[in-house]
Amino acid sequence: MQNQYSNKMKSIGGYLELQLSRGEEFYPSLIKLNTGRNAFEYILKVKRYKLVHIPYYTCEVMLEPLKKLGVQFQYYTIDENMDPVLDFEVGPDDGLLYTNYFGLKQDTVIRLSKLFENLIVDNSQAFFSEPLEGVDTFYSCRKFFGVPDGAYLQCTSDVRLKLEKDVSVDRFSHLIKSIDMGIESGYEDFIVNNVVLSNNPIRKMSSLSQSILSGIDYKACKYRRNSNFMYLHDFLESYNDYSFDASSVNGPMIYPLLISSTEIRNKLFEKRIYVATYWPNVLEWTTKKMYEYYLTTHLIAIPIDHRYTHSEMKRILNVLKTIL
Ligand SMILES: Cc1ncc(COP(=O)(O)O)c(C=O)c1O
């Protein structure tokens, strides 16, 4: 289905349009949708799960589709490796949602896929981790690239939903402002544009987001992420309470530094180095004794994305060295 802005026959002439590079998307053959949470909704609609097991350690927007469709859910805990504590049964009509945390948990995704037929992989934090054959998997593009929205879905059911195409022009202001006025000037718009993504119907990915995603040099983006990540890891490994296998990093989302000190976040903020909290809602869902609560309050998500080189990583390390 088209939206009111899609014409059947293209006009010729008129003013010149915004010119973006034309290449290939990273997942050209997956289903293109508007948001990660709606990709989850798509899975729930076609798979008709009666109950879904979800981690305490995730973003609250993942509850939107469950509540909307009236699907029951049960939280589960994760251990110090961020693997599920499998002390519960996953029945034949149940789904098991697992987040590929920071793009570092592909081994766990592979292990779980062998144990559970009804696995749903949330790769919102793992754009570059390819979907496993036969496993429902979704991606949220705005966590990795400057797009207002956009999601990819691998859905193992043959059922397809008929959907209208989304229009994301009204959620685009922060991205334009970031170019013309600097990223901090666009921050308020970013917050507002985030909020309007809530309770949006499932739609196909907008032409705007798809055009931008078609012009990205994915190889270069992945390379920079890996390189920045390893640069930080070389120094931070011995301080990091979260231990992980760094031998196979694959374009991770951030560098997760877990540390008992609570002053790091503010120190970085003072130097205009901004780190996100994953996820504030976890503090409401859990008790102070739970590992997820500790992760939310103590994990420093250091930016390592394609905008940066070792020079910014060095600046971050210089701040950290005054505290560690
Ligand atoms: C782990 C995780 N999964 C899914 C989502 C939802 O993605 P979207 O905002 O594209 O719906 C988010 C955040 O928004 C997230 O942090």
C-alpha cells in the first residue's frame, strides 16, 4: 500500500531534490518497517504467541506491542555475562525475546537458537550481526545511523501483513539541525522526535529513511566501530568488570565499561562527553539487589561510532584516566 505522497508516475522537471548517494542497504532482502518495536509487533501478530519471556534488562518501548495486542509477558533475569538465567520453561506457544546486548552477544544468540525454536532476537543494538537462518530477528536503524526511524525484520512465517508506508519528514528536524547548528542544538528536537515514535502503527519504512540507508558506506562504519572499540579495550580491559570475548567484535554499538565508581558519568558529562543510560525504566522494574539494577546504574556506554577516530577515543581515555 502507498501513502498519499507516493505518485504512480514520476514527474519530470521542477526544482532539484535533496541529493543523497545511492547504494545498497545493508539488509536489502529483509522486511523494511518503521520501528524496531513495530517489527516486534509484526512477529507477535503473525506468530500469535500466548506468552512472551522478556528480559528485565531492555527498553520499556518493547512493552508497547505486548500491551497493545494483549499478549502476556514474563520477565527473566540475566547473569554476569548478560546471558539469560534459564530457570523458567518456554512452552510451545511462548516466545523468548533476547537482546543482542551492544552487539557483543552473537554467541549467545547462536546458543539460544539451538535450544529454543521460538527465539526472537532483538538486534536493535547489533546492526551488523547478521540474522541466523530460521530465527525471527529485528533491527532498529536509528541506533546506528542518522535516520529518524526505520527497522529491518527477518520473519520466519510466510504470513505477510499489508501495510501503508510511513512518512518520517516530521521527525527529521534534529538530524537537519545537527548539520546546520551543531548536534547539541538538535537535542531537544531529538527528544520530541523520540516521543512521537511511541504508539505509532506498524508501517513500511519511509522513503526518506530508506534513501538515507541506501547511501551509507557500511563497510567504513563497521571498520571505525571495531577500530575505536579495540582502541578503548586495549586500555580499559583491565578495569572493566564486564568481561567479554573481544576476538570477534562485529561493529558493536558502544563500548560497555562496567565499573563500581559512580562519578564517571558526571565527569564525562562535564567534558561534554555524553553517555546514554541503558535503560532508566529498568530501575522501576527491578530492585536494588538485582544485577540489572546494577548494570543500569554502573554501565558506562562509551560512544565508538563512525563519527569518531582514535583521537576522540584518546580524549575519552584522558578523562577516564583521571578517575580510574
Ligand atoms: C534494545 C531495544 N530494542 C528495541 C528498541 C526499539 O527500537 P525502535 O525505537 O526503533 O522502536 C529499543 C529502543 O528504542 C531498544 O533499546
